[in-house]
Amino acid sequence: MSDSDFLPAEKVKKIFLKRYNENPKNWSIIQKIDERKFINTFILNPEESWLLKEYPVNPYKTLGLGTTIDVKKDIIHRFSKPGFGFRPLPDTFLEKISSQSDLEIRKIIIDALRKSPRPYTELDKKIVLGGPLYVANDSSFSLDLISDEQRKLDKKLALELEKLVRKKYPQSYSLYV
């Protein structure tokens, strides 16, 4: 995919949710903050993987771009257990949090993670467990695990995002007096 094919992050998220609802198995999501303080989100699946790069405008809003990426199958497999997904929790879960030990609560969550993820559109429970979302530190996950071509694509994505941020939020790059 060329840099002219970068999509707004919101559009990529909608594509992901549509694909997830079609087949909720075998997804992994990994986030990492890069040296520019952009949030990198890797959405991994054996069929299709994405890289989102987002600038946090404020705690509730990001501005970003995304693109498809090729990821080595062993990387996808490394983060596949348990895979990302939405899983229903018992209706009594919130009550149990206040009355049970941490160990018992952990057991409920582990039991939920052992179940297959379900399409978000089919969830009818009040309480849903979403995740896991892996947050990588500097040494646990890097673009070095992907490929030279993907690293180049990441740099292009960062430059395009920086241009977009400068255009939409120029005050982010100006000096305060």
C-alpha cells in the first residue's frame, strides 16, 4: 500500500469492527507509543493486518492514519493466545467484584478469556469483557519484528500524520509564550 492509500484511523477502525463481526476469531491488538509520542496500534489477523498511527489530541480524541501491513505469521501466532475479542461476563460480575477476592475475580476473567470471542453485534449481555489489548514496552515489540519494507511504511505514515496534525492543530507545534 502506498502512502496515498493511507486511510483515516476512524475508517480503519470501522473496517476492523466489520471484519471482526464477520469472524471474531484470531485477532490480536498491540499498542506501543513511538519516539514521536504517536500511538501505534497493530491490529493483527492471519487474513489481514493493520497499523494505525494516532496523535492524541486530548484524552478523548485522537487524529490518525492507518494502512494494511504484512506481518510474519509467527508474530501473529505469538500474540494469538488469548486472542482479542468481546466475551460476555456473568450479569452478577459487578456485584462479585465488591464481595469476592482478587483471586476469585481473576478466575472469572480467565474463564471468560478461555471462551471464544463473539461478534460484537451478537452480544446481549450487560457486561462484556473486551480484550486482551497488549501494550508493548520498548523491548517487547517493535517494527524490527516485521520487515524493512514495513519500517519504511511506518516512517511514511508518521510523516503523513505529522503533516495532518500540523494542518489541523498547528498550535501543537508552536512555541508557547
